[in-house]
Amino acid sequence: MRRPKPRDPPMTRATKIVATLGPASSAPEVLERLLRAGVDVVRLNFSHGSVQDHIARAELVRAAAGRVGKTVALMADLQGPKIRVGKFAGGSVRLEAGARFVLDAARSEPGDAGAVGLDYKELPRDVRPGDTLLLNDGLIKLAVEDVHGERVGTRVVLGGELGDNKGINKAGGGLTAPALTAKDMEDIKTAMAFQAEYVAVSFPKSATDMEMARQLANVAGEAWRHKPAMIAKIERSEAIPQLEAILRASDGIMVARGDLAVEVGNAAVPALQKKMIRMAREHDKVAITATQMMESMILAPVPTRAEVSDVANAVLDGTDAVMLSAETATGRYPVETVEHMHLIALEAERAEDIELESDFVNKQFGRIDMAIAMGALFTAHHLGCKAIIALTESGSTALWMSRHNIKVPIYGLTSQPNSQRRMALYRNVCPILTPKVTEREAALAQAEALLVERGVLKPGDTYAITCGEPMGHPGGTNMLKVGEVR
């Protein structure tokens, strides 16, 4: 089969692609090919690797992005609590349906077909007879029969192969493990040492979890005057009723469909995905859709039809980004996976409906900069502008614009490198680093000249541009102008 070729003129694709770095993608030449194929954000999975591994990979990404000439953000994904079984004498055992199996928090010797130790020592306090435990992403189901001291006695309902350190979920949620472990706190310091633009927090149950993570990150980043954006990974059933509060305490959410599906059931996830993406957009937050999006391409050179539909539906839901995990970290076809995802997103975006007027009905803007951002969208849409330009220090104006579907590409121009890289995750936003200009007319002229130079605008094209006066103050956007290239 002929491999699809990525097309990379300015802003061909609104939806961003997050790719996980791993053994299959850490060679500089492979990483460069991934970035050229369409990767916008590189995820560093802190569940694997040492401190030096993460620092070296972050430097690798920054260097590759510089060579390719592309804005790329870094996301540090924290491991979270290890709610896992221990190790087995032979590396794994086969559990047969109907057999008794004990989870023993006090056991130190390797496990066997009758019992295994636990990394998560609090499990006996978190369960009671009648509860259902799901192991290895729900492939194995255990019914809790009794709890005696540190031993949880279960009956195997759904058997199968259980390997070392496989995860444990409780159907319906209710495990008390804290979102932030001691390891996570150290990993936040590591992420701030290379100024990751995003920190993804695993298993948050409440806004408090996200507030604590943000405080730790801000303190750790103070030496570099760096404050990362915080992403809440929604993967616990307890997080669903707290979703609005978690959103308010975060800069975005990740629809982490793996653990979430195990806790709430596979059938509930598609509707929850749509709800979470919609709520994120309504609250001016970003949304990332993750887990098994192109799973078959770990081993196969083409995706399944179901995977194509899955990615396309996430795009049509309005997600900011679609994420690849093992597909690019350990898969055989990391570059081809990104190329396919790029083409699927493009086709889905062509089918999107634009309903800006309905977006603005009964919507109130309490801030001038938000009203200007919305005015730019409305004006550009109805005038048929070729581009929207947001002169922004923090990136907030571009973020607000990106919450609404519009066929006009948004260019976020900033003098702040961190803001530039952060905008790499925003849907339909192309971030560009520009020299700082404090005089308004000079800044407007510079912006137009830059987009003409890049081939975005040509003589006769109209564009909408926003800025603040006086220039250079975050949150100060107060002007909208329609320009025409002469």
C-alpha cells in the first residue's frame, strides 16, 4: 500500500496531535520525521525512565523542533498512584474462572495462581465483600468475597493471563489513593527543570488535587519564572461529578479512556467523551482525547476502520488534540501512525459545521479582551478573511478564539517563547514567535509582513487582527482591526 504523505503548508489542520516519546521514537531522525508528519505536542511518560532520561528526551525534542523549524510543546505526564498487583514467580499466571485468588498486601514473596502481593497497600481498607475488582485494563474480573486483615479474598469471574504489576481498578470507583505521590512531586521538579509547557496529573478526584499540583509546579518553576499549564486526566469515576470544579482548577483535561472505561464501563465512555469536550470548550479550557486511538498500528501499517471513525469523531466533537501512546512510543510504525492521524483529522474538519451565531446566543462577556476575541471571529467569518491574527503576550486571546469552530486559521503572535509553545496545543491556532514591539502601528505592520512572508496572506487578502494598547500587557487586548494587504 502506498503510504500517505503529510502535507504541511501553514495551518492545514486545526486539530493538534500529541505523540508519546519512547524507544521507537527517540532516535533524532525518527523524531524529526514525527514532527514533520504533524506532531504538535510531545508527551513524556513519567511512568517509565529515570530523571536523566526525561531531561535528555526533553533536550532532544527542543533540538529537533529547532532543526525542523516547528513550534512543539512538551507535556510531562505524571505516573500517579501505583494501584497494581505485585510480581509473580514466573512473570505471570493464568487465572481460571471460578477459582479463588487472594490479593495480599502483606505478601513479600512472588505470587502464584492462588495469591499475589500488592503495590497498593491500602486495598484491604478500600474494598468490602460484594465489590468488583478489574485487573489488567478490565480483562480480568474478580468478585470480593471476604477481607481479613491485609488479605482480600476474591473469586475469579473473568479469567485470563495476569502478569507482573498489572493495574487494579474498582468498578464504580472508590479507591482512596491520593492523586499525587512522593514520586510525582519529585517528577514535577524534573519537569520544571526543562520547563515543560504542560503537566498532566493522573487520577485527580477533585479540584483540590489540581490546585495542589499547580502550587507544587509553580514553586518548582519559580527559579525559571515558569508556570506550566495543568492538565487533569479524567480517569476515575469520582472525577465525573466533580468535572466542572476540576475544569475550573485546571487549564485543560485529558479524556483518559482506558482507566475511565474500566471504572464506569466501556459503554458509558463515548457519551462522557462528548460531554467532557463540550464542557472544556464552554469553560475556555483545552481537551485532549487519548487511549487506543490507533492501537492496531502498534503492529500494523494501517489503522482499522473503527479507529479511523474514532479519531474522526473526536475531531468532530471539538477536541483540541488527539493523542498517541504506545503507537509512537513502542510501535513499529510511529511515523506512519502520525501521517494517518493527520489525514483523518483533515477529512473530519472538512465536514464540520460552522455555527458561530448560535455559539454567541445568550453568551455574556465580562471582559473586554474576551469580547474583542469573539468579535474577531464573527467579523472574520462574515467578511471571508484569510486569517485572524492575535497579538498576545499570554496566549489567552488565541485560546478564547480557538473555542469556536471557524474555517479561518488563527495565528497567535507573541514575544514570549513559553506562550508560543503553549499555543501549540490550541485547536486551529498557529503560534509564531515575534520580536517585541511596543508601538501599535509598527506591531500591526510587522504582523502583516510576517504572514505575507510566510505565504499566508497575499495582496488583496483581508484579515482580522487584535491587540492591546498600551502594548505588551497580558490581558490587555482591547482593539480589533480589519486589514487588507496592499
